[in-house]
Amino acid sequence: MKKSSIVLLLLILLISKFWIGVFEHDEFNYKVIFIKHRAIWKTYFYSPRGMSDLKIKDLTVKEQTEQILFDEFVVSNFIRD
């Protein structure tokens, strides 16, 4: 009984890691929990360019990756206020 509950808890945590995300609002700087549209290991999403007028090509490679993921998971699939 105890072993099965531990396995169940680990399974729930693993599923949560893949399907639940948190993003930081790029203008008002608060965090929102959301359900991702596809499974991905990344949990925390933020926009490196924020509300600035920077183009994606002006960012570093790491920032470009972050911005692309932010656009895919938050801007494209989440109704923003």
C-alpha cells in the first residue's frame, strides 16, 4: 500500500511537470499558472524582450529560444489581458 502510494505520487508529479507551466507576464510582472498545449520539460516561461521593440534577431541565441517558447506556449495559446 505504501509503495503504491509513493509510485502514484511520483507519477502525478511527473505528469504535472510535463503539462503544467508558469509564465511571468511581460508587462505587469506577475506569474500565472497554465496548462501547456503539449508536453515539454520546461515549466517556467518568460519573455526576454518584454514590452520593448527589440526584434528576435537582436537577442542572443538563448534569449531567442526563450522568446520562441514564450510565444508558442503563452502568446499563441493563452488568452492574455
